Amino acid sequence: MNGVELPPRLPPGFVSTIAAMGLPNTMLLDAMYWAEEGDRNRALDAVEESIATIRKRIFPVIIGTYAATTGK
């Protein structure tokens, strides 16, 4: 975002700190994970269900609060 290129390896001091917490990460990004088609489809279904729930339960509250405070 700010034009700074980050190295793929985490700094040794940070790795030591998180290792003490039981986290074995040494790289900035996780390795790629390829899910099986059934797992991928279940994950996509869960995402779509979550989005639908947010649209149904959260958006009306946010929009209602906005309308009440702005008169729109």
C-alpha cells in the first residue's frame, strides 16, 4: 500500500518472540493450500450464507442508524 516491498522472511527477533508463544511461523505469507473440490464448495456455501446473513441482519441496522442520524 505504501510502496514498501516486504521480505518474505520474518525478522529473527520477531520469530523468537512468536516461537515462545508456540507459533512456528518464519515466513510472512502462508504456503498455498489447495482444497479438494468438496471442501472448496462447502467453504463457498458457508461464505455465501455468511454474506446473506450480514445483508439481512446487519445492513438494515447500519442503514437505519445512518438514516436516523442524518434524516435520510
